[in-house]
Amino acid sequence: MHDKLAELQGAVWNYYESHRRPMKWRDEIHPYWVLVSEIMLQQTQVPRVQVKFEEFIDAFPSFEALANASLAEVLQVWQGMGYNRRGKFLWQTAQRVVEEYNGVLPGDPKALETLPGIGAATAGAIACYAYNKPTTFIETNVRRVFLYHLFPGQEGVHDRELMPWITKVVPQDRPRDWYYALMDYGTYLKKIVPNPNRKSKHYTKQSKFEGSNRQVRSRIIKELLKSPQTQESLEGIIGDDRVAQNIDALLKEGMICSQDQLLRIA
């Protein structure tokens, strides 16, 4: 296994040296930029994020600017990214950072995990990228690299089998570069070999957007960003019998609110 590990490390660094991908949030390190990019990169491809990131940072250049915006303003800029809850989580996190941390993003992964929409993997990534901390975390590209090199031919590999090896190879002096390299090499592997992530016990295929509840939710938000509406008017505009149940869910999540029988962004 140790020979395979050395092979993995060599492949990752060699690829990165000649194929490093330029990204605004990598080329200039700002904790706020790191947070925005990591939330955006959840379930969204890099090229799409690169475009939207610029627009978002122009609109909300700091934690303070984002915290002081309305949810409607945030979601307006967020349109095109999907999963509107991420925009809401980012907005709520900015408010928490300003109120509880004097506008400075914490670097402790455990503290980061207490912020809205940030789980263990995202917390580890943010701590690493923002503050160059040698954290251990697993996301799609990391998992792909380790499955491909260390577990060829095995099925149903659990993340707990990967974690010790991921921890073992994180360089203490340059963890940020190491994870950038893993991400870029993992993206490359996706293009040249059958997806190793199918060997993972945690593998799930993302459901289609077209015709889904996510699409109905998205259309409700888009209509309410234009103007407040009644439930009946939304049902007429969208023409889907799931509008009512999705309105109920959005109300419970605090994405929208009801006032004088009109629905609007909360």
C-alpha cells in the first residue's frame, strides 16, 4: 500500500505542476472569498462557479456587505446557481461572522461547522484554503483519487477506510497546495477513466433537475423575486400540482414568508 501511496503523491504533484487551474479565489487568498467559493462549489461545477463568483463578489464584496443585504437581494444575485438554500446559508453565515466573530471568519473547523450550511467536509476545506491548516476532509475529487490509486477493483469502499491514508499524506508545510493539486488531478481522472467514485459505499447519483421538486422550488423563488404573489397566482403561473407543498416547505425553511395573504421572500 505504501508503494501505491507514493505513486499517488507523485501523480498528484506532477499533474499539478503543469496543469494548475487558475481561479480567482486561489490566486488571491481571502477567507471571505474562500467561504463564498466553497459554498458555491457544493454540487456545482467550477466553470459555472467562476462566472457567478465574480458577480457575487462585485455585489457583496465583504462579510459586512453581505450581512447587511436583504435575503431577496442575495437570492437575486444567486439566480443561476441552483439550490437557493445555499445562498440563504451564505447570507446567514455572513451575519453570524459579523455579529459573533467581529467580521473575521474562524479558522477552527469545529467552529466553522456551527455555521449554516457548513458540514465537516466544507469546514475542513475552508480551514485549509483560508488559513493553510493541514485538515483532513473528503469530497468527490479527493475520494476519486484515493479510490483509483489505493483501492482498484474493490467495491463498497467506506470513507473510514480512506481517511487514514488521506490524513497520512497531507503535507504539514503546504496543505493548501496539496488539496488544490488533489482537486485538479481528481478532475483530470474523471475525464480519462470510468468514475472510481462508483466504487464508494457513499456513491449517489444526483437526481435530475428537470421535472423535480427542486425545479418547482426554483420557479417559486424566481416568481417571488419579481413580486409578491398569492398561492393561487403561483399555481396558475407555474402550473404544477406540487406548488402548494413546496410553498409549505419554503415557509418552514424561512426562505419565504406570508403577509396579508401574499407570499414574498423572507
